[in-house]
Amino acid sequence: MPGTVLLLAASPAGKGCLVDAASVLPVLAAVPPAVLSGTDTANVVELADPLEPQAVLTRLRAAAGAPGPLTVFVTGQLQLDRRQRLPHLALARTTPATVRYTGLPWHWIREELRLRAAGSTTLFLDLHADAEAWEWLRANPLDSGRNNAVYGRVAPPPSSRRSVAVPTYMKAVATILRSGLRPPVEQLHQQALARVGAEGHADLVLGVGAAPGGFAPRPPYRPEPSRPHSPDGLNDADRRPSGADGQQVSEVTDPHSAISAAVRSGRHFDADALAAHHEQAAVHAHGPGSEEALHWAEVRADLAMFAGDPARSCRTWLGVAAARLAAGQAPDAPAVEAAVDRAHHQWGQVRDAAAARELGASLAELRSRVPGRRQGALDHVQRQLRQLQTQG
């Protein structure tokens, strides 16, 4: 099966730039796609100094939905937004004051990759942190997804701002791959760290295994999930749902893998049935507003999108957003904003005018409370609703 490769290099223009991220792209682009991916053939998408976070999200979402292995190479710098103090990948227009609106929230990467099968996604990261992001990383994990293999490093802020840093880890990865041979990812990671050498003595190492020769001052960093994903008491094989054809959904330790497999094979009914089973169990065990229950509702919203049912996906995302607000979460909480943004996106795909009017009214009400990061989102909903009214 063909693989997919996403090459993302981004850093701010001007004085705020810590690393010349885009300088690595010519080296990576010289590597054959099959070597970048580790598959016989691969599709490569390249993003060089993108301007808009939504444009990056669109490409990321498309890559995450592709079948087969996915390899993501990210080079850039991390900064915190001033309101929520959450890490963002700085883009070309990002400044310290505009991170929230012009940077790519790191949790978007985690959220877009969450339904991919375990073991199918690998991330190579070469990141430079500013002073605030570095302090945040000393106390918090950089969560890139529970099912994803993550390798790389985060470099500390420079001692001097006289020069812009070079992404030496990613260039080392690219140089090794240009030989035409792709070693196992852990070996590739270790070889790249060895080439970085003493220059990376203060780096935060991501992945399994520390840098050889003692260059890394800390134990290897292992990303952790931000919330529970597998509610307790859900391992009873006798309670597995069956599909419309009577075929029983396979029993696995992680139900997300079974769901992903069902989606890839086109068994959307089976996938939703399994997710619904876990959602109901989570509601019974933890309550309808619990993170466990809301996680499975979010999974079902994504499954509706994969099944080509944007109305059901939109309605589910609206319910998730309303439930989070009812539970006391702030309108600018990342999970609330993400739910409303996804409902908005799916609403735009609804072709039935009556359903679009019904869902649009609910979306407009939510948008008045959760404006999100995109300016004019509420105005967009209201304009579209006025057009829908003219369609009878």
C-alpha cells in the first residue's frame, strides 16, 4: 500500500525567527519518496513556511485520512499563546502577541491523527523552543498522539539572538536517507542524534532511547496522552457488537485499532457500532459529561465524516461542544473550540437545504458563544443561513 509523507517546515519571518526551518526542505526533497516513507511508493506533500494555520490543518487532515503508513517531518519553533499558555508551531506570520491566531496549535496534530491505527504513523520532529515554551516543556509533555511513534529533539532557546539556528537533527535525518537506504526508525533516530553530537547536549530528546555518548542530559522523553482513551471495564468480549451482516467486530486490546481497521475496509456501520458500544459504557460508568464519554462521542463524529454523512457529523460535534460548555469548560478551551470548528466545517459539507438550515441555527447560537480563532466565523454562518432561507 502506498505511503504518505508530509514535510512541514515553518518559522516566523523577521526578528522572532529562532531556526531556519525551510533550509531543510531541499535536503528532504532530494530523498526518494519511497525512502522517506519506508514503503514501495509514496505521495509527498510539502509545506514551506505556510502563512495560515487553517491551510496547514487542511493538508494535515488529508494526510491523516490517507490509507497506508504516514510519516510526518516537522521542523520549526514552539511558542506559547498568551491566553491559554499552550504550545503552537509558529508559522510565517506568528509574533509573540499573535501566536493564538497565527500559529498552529500543537494539539491539532494530536487530534487529527487520533483515529489512525496504532503503528501506522511516525513523526520526526526538529523543534526549537523560545524561553516560555522551554519552561513549559520542563513540566509538561509535548503530546503528539497516543498511537504515534515520535522521534526527534526540542532544542532550548539560544543563548544569543545574533544568529538563526540550523535544524541539524532533521538535516542529519535527511542526509542519512539520501543514501537510498532507510534504517529502522529507532536506528535512524539514533544515527541522527549521533551526527548532531555535542551541539545537542542540552536538547530534550524525543523517542525511545537516549542519544549515544551521553549527549542528552535527561532520560528519553515519551509523550503521554492528555486524557483517558480506553474507559475501564470495556474488555468483555461477550459484549462486542456485530455489524449488519452479522460479522462480529474483532476483539483487540485497543478498540481504536479495530475501529480504524473497519473504516479502512469500508465497514462504517461496524465502526460506529463499536464506538457507540464504548460510548454507552463510558456514559454508564462515568456520566454523559465525562471526558471518557465525550471522547467516544468525538470518535463517532469523525466516523460519520468518514462515512460521508456530514449532517450526522456536524450534529454530533455540536452536541459535544454543548456538553463541554454545560460541564463548565470555557468557550476558549481548546476542546470546545475544536468541536465548534469541526461542526462548522462539516456543516459546510451538508447539501440538503433543510438539514443545513436546522443545523445552521444551532451552529450560529454556539458561534455566538464560541467565536474561535478565525475572525468572521459567526458572520459566515449567518450569511450562509440567509442564503439557505432563500432556497425555500
